[in-house]
Amino acid sequence: MGQTPPPKLWQSIIQICDVAAKQKTRVWIDAEQQIFQSTIDAWTIDLMRRYNRNGKAQVYITFQAYLKSTRSRIAQHLELAKKEDWLLGIKLVRGAYIASEPRHLIHDTKAETDNAYNSIAQDLLSRTFPPSITNKSRFPRVHLFLAGHNAYSVQKAYNIHRSRILAGLPTIPLEFGQLQGMADEISCGLLQLCRQEAETKDMVRVAPKAFKCLAWGSTGECMQFLVRRAVENRGSMDRTGEWAAGLRKELWRRVRVALRLRRGIAD
């Protein structure tokens, strides 16, 4: 792929983005293997230049935290967004190509990947990244979408975001996403936090925004997406116990709520 897309392909991409903008929905450009990524980055930057204006994050670029270069690449994108005055939409994931990427590009251990993911999220939420942007009053406009199935990472990011808002400290908009059928207990937990925050005056400001991602289309159209999910799930067995425990907890919570409602009706 070249840095300039073929005209027909680019026309189709623009058409998709135009329809999404008209419907007030958004477009997330997924990450791919590094052999393709520089071209995808260039195309996505052109889309963000075009659509991410006037405080809207219409198009998001995806960064994979397991790559050693991710922090520096995010810094470059932040600098460019600030220089050219458009909004940078970031979707942060851990990564999906560990079996096929050159191994030297990826962090040596899972702990290093976890640290990269969490520290990038923290530094963006606290607006301390990158250090080269010294004028914090003019921090680049950024929206962060954390896509992940790690409960610790989700809770840590939410706590940082919430505490900064309540303390009157600057931060950036934050949203969360999980795949349909995976880490549903995390998604339910975020919804439960929304319920808890609804009981306070700070609901609108601090309630987490959670989304579920699913494939839509024929099997053939969704095959690449489904294959990647299957590959990722090969390493998910160590999380099965945590997910089962979380789902049991959510099930019992719903049972208790149903019983309370039933008693209320009976009374």
C-alpha cells in the first residue's frame, strides 16, 4: 500500500465517514500488522485533519500498547494535532499480532505491555504526555477510547479520570469498550458505576461511558475479524476464572435487585 490511497478506495472511505458524520456516529480505524501500519497512520491522519474539527472526534486511530514504539508514535501524533489544530481520537488496545509480528518490535514481557498500556492512559488523562508539550494550557485536544478486557486497567483509568474531574483538575474525555461476549463482567461493572454515580450530583461528569463491539455482516465479510478474535482467545484461558467469578457476582446482584423489586411490589 502506498501513502496515497487509490482514488476509488479513498472515495469509499470518505463516503463512509460522511455517512457516519451525518448520522452522528464515529469511525474507528483499526490497527494492523506493522508492515501496513505506516500507511494506515498516514490515511487516518488525513481523515482526522478533515473530520476532527470543532471539538468533535469523528475518526479514531488505534495504537497497540505491546509495541515498543507506541509511546513515541502517540507523542508524534499529539504534536501534529496541536500544530495543525485538529482533535486526536485515540483508541488504545494491547495488541493482536504477537504471533506474526517481528518479535523485537514487541515488549519482552506481558508486565511491560501492561505497564505501557496503563502508563500511556494515565499520562494522557493527566495531560502530562508528551513532556515536549510544555504549555499545559494548550494541551492538544484528545479523546481517549480504552478498548480492553483487563479489569485493573479499566478501574485504574476510571479512578484517575474521576478523581481529576472531582478535584477540578484538567483531563480529557474517556470512554471504554469491550468485545461482545468477552469481559462482560467489566462492562456490567461500568454500568453499575453509572447507577452509583446517578445517586450523586456528579453523575454526568464522572459516570463512565461503556460500549460493546460486535461484528456485523455475513460470515465472509466478518471472517478476518472473527479469525483474529479466535487467535486472541487462545490466550484467554487464564482469565476464564476471573470472568466466571465476575459473571456470578453480576448474576447475584441482579437476583438481589429482582427480589427487592418483588418485595416492593408485594408491599
